[in-house]
Amino acid sequence: MEFIRSIALFSIAGKPVVVYGGILTLCSFLFTAYISVSNLKGNHRIPFALHPKMAVLSLILACIHGFFALSIYW
């Protein structure tokens, strides 16, 4: 677990990797929601078929982020 903690706390531009993982996860969830909302409003530039794939990616990123965040404390 110490190896995972060292990865989570590795500093990039003064912030730990876990912070960037959280930002990336949030952006992924927001983009997933954007796909759904934009298709409901009639904007089909981004196909709705991408929505479930982005949802899976968002959940995977959230699990990795959560694992890194919990590894700091355990």
C-alpha cells in the first residue's frame, strides 16, 4: 500500500496526483452529462452512443481516484 500512497502523493506542479485525478474525474462526469443534455436538446454533434462509454470511463476513473485517496489514509 505504501507504493500506491507514494504514487497518489507524487507532486506535479505542487499538487499531488490524486488532485489531478479528481479534476479529471469531475470533467469526465460533466462531459458525460453534457452528451446526454445536448442530445436531448437536439444537438447531435456528439453521438449518444458515446454516452454509455463515457459513463463507464467516468466510473473507472472515480474508482481509481477513490482508491488513491483512501490509500493516503490507510
